[in-house]
Amino acid sequence: MDVMYLVALGSLIALGFAFSLFKKVKNQPEGTERMIEIATAIRKGASAYLRRQYKGVSIFFAVVFVVLFILSMMGYVNNFIPFAFLTGGFFSALSGFIGMKTATMANDRTAFAAKDSLNKGLRVAFSAGAVMGFVVVGLGLLDLSIWYFFLRFWYTTVDVLKSEALIIQNITSNMLTFGMGASCMALFARVGGGIFTKAADVGADLVGKVEAGIPEDDPRNPAVIADNVGDNVGDVAGMGADLYESYVGSIVSTSSLAVAAGFGMSGVAVPMLLAALGVIASIIGTFFVRTKEDATQKTLLKALRTGTYISAAVIAVASYFVVKAVLPGSIGVFWAIIAGLVAGMLIGFTTEYYTSDNYKPTKNLSATSETGPATVIIGGLSLGMMSTVWPVIIVGAAVIISFFACGGNILDPSSFNKGLYGVGVAAVGMLSTLGITLATDAYGPIADNAGGIAEMAHMGEEVRRRTDALDSLGNTTAATGKGFAIGSAALTALALIAAYISEVSIIAPNMQFNLSITNPPVLVGLFVGAMMPFLFAAMTMEAVGEAAQSIVHEVRRQFKNIKGLMEGKAQPDYASCVDLCTRSSQRLMLPPAILAVVVPVVLGLILGVNGVAGLLAGTTVSGFVLAVMMANAGGSWDNAKKYIEAGKHGGKGSESHKAAVVGDTVGDPFKDTSGPAINILIKLTSMVSIVFAGVVAVIHLM
């Protein structure tokens, strides 16, 4: 039986489970009239933002579609590529949209559920996050299935190819392209959402907490609704689109390497079956996420970890039998899968160690607040740099283990491709339990919103205590989720680089690769690639700063001009801050997004395929390290502030707290805009290079 039927079945199971969870969350009571009013304002703001974003992005997609269509008419790319590009972007956007709709529906329900018990609040928030996780997996597998069955029909019935290897080669080559569409959509979602959420957050913190001295999520703060909207459009819609692209990219790139590795259709079947089995494993894991009342942060974290660990154990056992049945002579593929699974969990743990206030690094960082904001910033930067060591070692070990376990040999070209296939399988293994992994990440913004609603609706100390516990857990899971996303991006990017070289070899068999570091095009490409993440980070950081300035001025204006606002006797104009953030983010997200698409094409036209290979290597290495540093530094600054707010080093309102708020404000764009978006930059650069490989190769062969 064709394994793609199982993939299609896995897609339907994932989407069906997501729908059942959606209905379950929707049936929960929304709470008081005030809670519904606040939640409605957040929903309207998030919907308005996404409508405006999708309108702007649709213009970009239309332009790129026309360019690809013209290239297809000229014979530079396959005729299906423009349409594959559109479907990748569409499904990526749809997954983010559904996740965001669910999150904004669940925030007040989570707050109201916390009134009954901590476990009930956890279950509602986690179930809503799981909708995001399983929608991403379900739509990713659906996109794969549709294209596979269509292309299989085309190459066996219409444009008949007699060779099975040639059929597989053409199918996987075409399917790689919708990864570019997914990457483009993910970048817009991450960058745009990141600018929105951090502009609102920085504006709310600087004027509200630092200048006005009012608490976080205080209803008097005009930026508080925009801040809650930002949590959804950045950390739910953005993260969903991001990991959709990693998930699909790892599966398709590994499938495309199967032919070069000599595994044929059996090699294609392994990543597909892993993805389908991952759906079942993730569903099993969700039933183990629960906790007791008065649970500590460690207990709450253990509840979420239990689900992810059980899912990983299920997929580890199942993958052994899959490899034994499909590739009986290549049991090393199983060890590559295990290497990816273990690497994902270890990266999550190291991220947690450096960002959670349960551990020494963040506790030490909070202590630096006693000598002012300068030492907080210095300490956070050094912590972020230090935190890159273990993720690099973990990913490096996973690459080496998976390469040699699959029979890779650096001296033998045929065996070398088997090793590259192993690296791709490790990436699929890491992402195989994405359904539950993404659920624990998407849970965070929902819990954060629930805490804000509890504060603004004056639900009482007991409810606020429970939502604070859930929110604090969400900060840790969000940080580990970013670490996981960045780690998976590194492995996926390595598989995509291998797929790029394989694609060029297919398109232009006479093209000579010289990837020696002494080859000038390769060396220049490495330098440009290493520079790209820094330029991209600078552009996105600057965008956050510019957007935040407009919010700061608006919040100050309202505090000054609206009489009775500080006394709680007047209502702030929340809508103006939401509109300002929306307009700023849409305008400012375009330059960095265009940079990621244009540079690989222009560099390829100038330096050729060797220069592009250097570019991809430089971007992957530099981007991985920079993304880890920024995400972990930002996460630690955030939790150091919360550690002080819990009563340490003088508590809320102290000089230490004010210093920590400054550090958190600096860290906000680090961890929620630039850092997470860099991992998309890494993959998008590879995807664009693969799509335009034919153009670059043909021009340099003339």
C-alpha cells in the first residue's frame, strides 16, 4: 500500500482531534460581562491585524507568483512551482489564523476556569494550545498529501515517466517549492507579529510601569489591550506559521535526499510515516497533561513535560518497527531518528536552564539589578552568549551521529548522500511530536492573556495567583519552544543545503561544485551569509524601536489629556494603540522580509551556485548561534524581572525592579521578534536558493 494514504489519514486524524479540542474549549463558560468585554476587544484587535497583514502579504505573493510563472514559461522552473508556492503560503497562513482564533477564544475561558481550580485553568489553556499544534501538523500533512497524489497521477498518467526513481525525483523536487511559500508566510507572520507585540509591550512597560508606576495589565494603561493582542499575533499566529514551515520543510527535504541516497520510495516513506505516527504519539501525550491544586512551578512544568516525554517515547518505539519494516537493511536510520528526538529534548532543557528562575543563571541575573540597569543588561548579554555553547554541541553531536549511523562516508559520494539523508531524518525525528510540542508553546500566550483579563476584570487574589502561576509556566514553555524552533531550524537548514546541492546536480549535471573554503565565491558567500542574520536582526530591532516610540507618545498623551484616567474614573482609548501597532508593524516588516528573498537570488546571479552554497552555510551557522543568544538573553531578562516581582531583591516597585524592567524591555525584541525570526531567515534563504537554482545554474553555464 502507498504510505501516503497513511499520511493523509494522519492529517485527517490531526485535524479531527484539533476540531474536538476546539469544541471542548468553546463549550467552556466565558465568565463575567467584564471578562467578555475585554476578551472581545482583544479578538477584534487580533482579527483586524491579521486582516490587514494578509491583504499586504497577498500583494507580495501575487508578485512572486507572477515572477515564478514567467520563469516557468521560459523553462527555468517547473510549471507546478508557482502553484506549489501559493499553497504553501496559504496553508501556513491558515494554520496561524486558526491558532490565533482559538487562542483569543480561550483566554477569558482560561481565566474563568482558574476560578474553579489550577488544573482546570491548565487544561483549558493547554487544550487551546493543542488546537494550534494539531492544526499545524494536520494542514502540513494535508498539503503534502494533496501534492503527492496529484503529482503521482500526473507523472504516471499524463506526462508518463517510466522510471520510478525519476517519478520520485520529480515529485519531491516540486514539493520542495511549497516550503518557500510557507517560509515567506512564516517570516511575515513572525516579523510583523513580533514588531506589533513588542512595540505594544515596550510602550506599556516604559510608560505604565516605569513612568506612571502602575502594575502590569492595569486597565488604566491605554496599551494594555494592544499588548494582549500582540501576544496572539506574534507568539501564536507567528509561531504556528514558523513551525509549520519547519515541519513541512524537514519532511520534504529528507524525502528529496532519499533518491540521491539510493533509498528510493522506501526512503521517502520513512519521514512520511514518522510524521503520521507522530500525530498518534502526540495525541496520546496530551492525555497526561494535568496537575493538582497549589502546584509549584516545577510541578506544573513536570505536567507539561510528562506529555512531551511520553509522546517522544511512543515515537521512539514505533520508529524502530517502521525502519525495520521499510528499510530492513538500514537500521542506522532508526538511530538518526533517536538522535533528533534526544537533541530536541536536550535543547529544550538547556533553554529552560538558562531562562527559568528555578535555576542559577536567571537567579544570578536578577541579583545584578541591585546595581542598576547597566549591570542587568551586561549580565543578560553574557548569559545569552554563554547559553549558545550547549545547543551548538547538541546539534553538532546530532549531525555527526545521524550522518555516520546512516552509513555516511565523507570519502565516498554514494555513502556521503546516505549520511545527509540521516541528518534530514534526525530533523524529522525532532519535529515528529510537533503536535504536543507546539501545544506547550502556544499555551503560553493564552495563559498570559488570561492573567491580564483576570487583572483587568478584578477577579480576586486567588484567581490572579493561579493565572500568575500559569503565566509564569507559559514564559518558560515559550522560551523552550523558541529553543526547539531554532534547533529544528538548524537541522532542517542542513538538510535543505544538501537538498540544494542535490537539486543543482539534477538540473545541471555538468555544473562543477567546488566547495573548498579557498574558492573565492564560497568564501565571499560565507561572509555574506554570516552577515545576513546580524543585518536582519538590526532591521527588526530598529523596527520595534520605531514602532514602540509611537506607542510611548500615545500612552503619554492619553495619561496627560484624559482627565480622571490615572484615578480609574475614565476609560482609555485602547483602539488607537492597537491601530498604531498594526499600521507600524505592517509598514516596517517589509524591508527585512524582502532582504531574505532578494539576497540569495542576487548573490547567486553574481557568484553562482558555489557562492550560494557558501551563503547558506554562513547564514545557518551564524543565524543559529545569534538566534539562540537573543532568545535566551531575552527570556532570562523577562524571568529575572518576574523573580523580583515575586518578592526577591526588594520586590515590585523597588529600584531593583525598575532596573529589571529596563532589562526586560531590551530583551523583549530579542526573544519575541529578532531571535525567533532569524530561524525562518535561515530556512527561507535555503528555500529561495532551491527554487531559483535552475535560473542561477543556467546563467552560469552560458
